[in-house]
Amino acid sequence: LAKRLNDIQQMVAMRSVLGEIYLEQGKLNLAEPLLQNNIAALTENGNRWVLTKTYLSMASLYSIRNNYNAAKDYLLNGFKIAREDKQEVLILLLLKNLAGINAKLKNYKEAYEYQNQFLLKQDSISDQKTKAAMADLEISYQTLGKEQKIILLQQENDIKNLKLKDSNRTKFLYLALFAFTAILFSIV
């Protein structure tokens, strides 16, 4: 439906939700093209918060596949955007993930540096206003995700209803044809 309406933001949101669902289910081959399409769509002129989150998701996907170099590249892309846009919550997540990925790559010096940056950033974000802002951002992101899931489920329900109506029409047509044939044979 969003594709027919050429609603790019809606398509991106739906691909994000579906990609995250597939990622959680371990269906990496289904998640990857959705997330890649989002990166392409968002890189041109999209929501940079969602783009950064998509980079995080791609890093998670490649980390699961044990392709830590690719995961690190996605994390660095996200980190660059998060720093430019001062997305404090995402910077914190990216630093933590960069420390972990570098440790897996046996780049212990980089892992240590990212871990220190993470701890410093975490300390600097500890005041109440920032915590409240982080909670609000997380809630709004979760709400957006839930809204998109609801929309996706509603669209699936609409499709099922249309199929059911079509099936009912077909049954009615066959019944009418049968009744007409029975009447025709009873007359003859």
C-alpha cells in the first residue's frame, strides 16, 4: 500500500520494523535486503536517526555472522552521523558496540579506547534531564515501532479480508451456477 502511494517514509518505517523482526528471529537473509534498502533510501534525504539505527542493526546482523570487520564499518558510519547530529543515546550505544567489536577483532587498544569513551559519555549523560530525554527518545522510538507493526498487521488483515471477500464471491458464483444448472435440468 505504501509502495503504491509512493510514501517513502512509510516504506522505510515498515522495512525497519520488518527487518528488526527478521533480525530477532535470526532470519538474516530476509533482514539484510530490507535494511540495505533503508540505508539507500535514508542516505539520500532521510531521517538520520533512523539511518543511524539501521547502521546499528546492520552491525548486529554482521556480528551475528561473525563478520566483525563489516560490523565495525557499519558502526563507524553510524557513529559519524550520531556525532554530527549529537544523538547522545545512539553515541552511547555505538561506543559500547565499537568496544565489543574491536575486542572480537583483537584490536584491544581500540576496544579499550572506545570503552573509556563509553564510560566517560555514560557519566556525562547521568544527569536527570538527559535521562529523561533518553527515556522520551526510547519511548518515541518504541512507539513508532509499535505503530508501524500495527499498521503492518492492519494491512495484512485488509489483504486477508479482501481474499475472504473474493473467496465468498467465488463460492456464491459457484452456488448460483449450480442452482441455475439444477433449475435448468429440472425444467428439461
